[in-house]
Amino acid sequence: MKNPKEEIRDYLNILIGRFFYIKNLDSQLKILKEWESPKRIEAIDVGSHIFGLISYSFQRTILIELCIYLSKREKKSLSDFLVKAEENADVTEVHNIDARQYKLIIQEHRKQLEKKDNLIARIKTIRNKNIAHADEAFFKNPNDIYKKYPIHTSETDELLDIISNILKDHHIYLFGRDMDMVFRTSSGIEAILIYTRAYKRIWEDDRLRHINRSIYSEDDYNTTDSICS
């Protein structure tokens, strides 16, 4: 690094942005799962095929992104960031602690990730054998790979929490202020599901049979049109 004081902070900001991307995908998947309940399934049923594609795509994307994000071989990853942060701790100018303490914290962060090496290895195996390449052993039955290399939601949740805490710590020490690592959005899958369920209920509600409900589904919607059948 030519200017570690600035570059290491820019590096962290990019990693935080990429983490929120992964976390957002994970959050949307969890919302989809929550709607697979008896009182909510009617919305999923309306677009079951597309929601299935979304789930399939998001799951695979998360695995790919985590592999890149945590790789020790990638030139740009969380692992690489921790190495560079430790190497340049003496010239980075950290807040609230000295360089020696910062290095010890970084070493602890690396240990936390190393404890997840087995999980990370399983994620990489699935990526290599079922996403990046078509392994002959799983070609006919791709889902069998998840039986041989199972990944539980609780494991990925814990891994994401570890990453979140590491990023939060570095933001405090490099920028001198705390940050909220909770992802919030007022749109997304849940908004689509809520409106889908509401429209389906309105369409099927006999109490509204005098309302010309079909006009609301037309492209050329006009508020001056009569809504009465």
C-alpha cells in the first residue's frame, strides 16, 4: 500500500458494502421462508415458480460471495484486509487504542474466522462441485451435495455475525465511531408478498363483487374509470 492510512479505510468501506449485499440476500431468503406458513402461503402460491427461482438464485449467490469474501487466496477479501491491516497498523493511525493493541485485536479476528474453517471449506466444496463446475458424482442429483456437505442456517448465521462484528470493530478503530450493522429495508420480497396477498384477497372477496376489480390489473389504468361493475 502506497498510502495505507487512506487505502485501508477505503478497503474497509468496500468490504462493508459487499457484506451488506450478502446480508441483504440472506435477509430476503429468510423472509421468503417465513412466508411459507399456513396463514401466509397464499402469497407464495401466486408466484411459486418465480419465488422458487429467487430462492435458488439467492442461495447460490450467497455461497459464491462468501467464498470470495473469506478466501485467503483472493487479493481482495476480508482475510486479505486483516493481513494488510496488521501489516500497516503502525502507520494507519487508529482511534482509542495503540497499534500494538490493534494488532492483537486483528489476530483475534483471524482466529475467530479460522474456527470456521470447516464451514468455509464446505461452502467452497459446494461452490466448486455444484456451481462453478458440474461434479459427476452430483450431476444427476445436485441436492445430494447438501447431504454430504450439510450447511445449517445456524452456522451461516453465526458466520455472518462474526463478519459483522469484525467489520464493526474496525470501523470503530479506523473511523473513531460506531456503526449500525443491521440491514433495514422498506422494500423487497416482503413488500411484494404483502401486496400480492392483499390483491389476491380483494380479487376473491365476494363482498366486493360490485367493484370492477379487473381494471386494477390493466396497463392503461385510469383513475377516472368507473370501478363499479
